[in-house]
Amino acid sequence: MAFNLFGQRKRKMDNTSLKYGIGLVTYTDPKGMISEQFKTIRTNIQFSSIDKKFKSLLFTSSDPSEGKSTVSNNVAVTWADQGSKVILIDADLRRPTVHKTFGVSNRRGLSNYLLGNATLEEIVQPTVVNGLYVITSGPVPPNPAELLGSLRTKDLLVRLTDKFDLVVLDAPPVNTVTDAQVLAARVDGTILVVPQGIADKAGVMHAKEALETVNANILGAIMNRVTEQKSGGYYGGSYYGGYYGGYYGVEEKKK
């Protein structure tokens, strides 16, 4: 019964985000407690590598409706808020949300560029957030994995990392399609979003192993939707509206 309730809740959340986009709390309430948690996540990511400055980050999850778009989009906003020039790419070509979230056109986007039907200048769009730009998914192509694994994708990332301080990719879930694996092999760092009480432990471990097979640089995991009741106070009282922005290194990462 509990499984069915979780499944219904995830489907409802998924349908809502596809229709309306996700909530940009870091834009609507920049000084609120949840926004402060996203800033903490940003800082932790920045300091997770001393020797190398990250130029490209990929956010994914093990399964759909686990919050990876909410986290990636809000992290992108907080990065831009500190004065960086950031571009957010909707790499979830099958179930895109970025155009809904930021209220921009999806007539031309990533798929158009990868098919050779649009230039880079035509797909980069400004947003209401100063310093933050987006590339929407574009029309759904018949072969997303092939497009994302193409040399044109590799060339795009090279061009964008040259033009922007940070490239953020909102990628599909790992366990549903191979898209995230393909992209994770081409970015500086990958982060898993794990909702407490919703994500399946075996599924999360399977996603981690799948990313490791392509030598993805897994920086850690962000646990969201944590409540004080669920955690029993383990996380020191950082519970904001049922949303916890904890950032954790992946201890079991292969050496």
C-alpha cells in the first residue's frame, strides 16, 4: 500500500512539473531558509575540489520525479546570484521542464542544435535571473541517446565552457535511459539527487554503479525532502518546509 501511495505521489509531482515547471525558490524567496540551503550546497560543491575549478556539472537521479530538476535549476540560480555567468541546459529531451520553469520558448533548443538545424546563438536564451541563461530541450527527437552521445554534443560543451563560468545540465534519471551516463562521461562532475523516503536504496546504488561504469566523476549526493520526523534529528535540525539541502560525498566511490 505504501508503495502505491509513493508511486501516486511521484506521478502527481511529475505531471505538475511537466505542465508548470518547477519552483524557483531561490528566485522568489532569495533570503529564505531554503534558499540559504541551496547556497550551502553551492559552496560545498565549489570546495569539493581544491585543485580544479568545475566548469560543468550534471544533476541526475536514480528514477523520475525525485527532484533533480528542482535542485539543478535552483543551484544554477544561486551560482548566477554570486556574479557568475551560468548556462542551464535541459538535457532531459524526453520529459523537459526548463522552458516551463523560466517561461521561455521551446521552439528551438538542444535537439535542434544537435541535429544541425540551429546555431548556438539561436538556442541560448536569457532568463529573468541576471547572469543565468538557458538552452531548452527543443522538440522531442526520436533518438535522444544517440544525439547526446554525438560529437556535436561534445563540441557544444567545449564551446559553452569557454563562454560561461559554469554549465549546468539537468539530465534524465540514470535507471530509465542511458542519456545521463552518456553525458556524465563528458562533464567535470556529477551529482545524484536522492529524496529520502522515496528513492529506493537498491535503485540509488544501481544508478551509482551505472555512472561509475562510464568513469563519471561522482561528487556526491543531495538528499532532499527530508523532514525532522524522517531523520529523527540526525541532521541537526536543518529542516526547512520539509526540504533539506544536505550535500554528501560518496564514500563508496571507487578509487
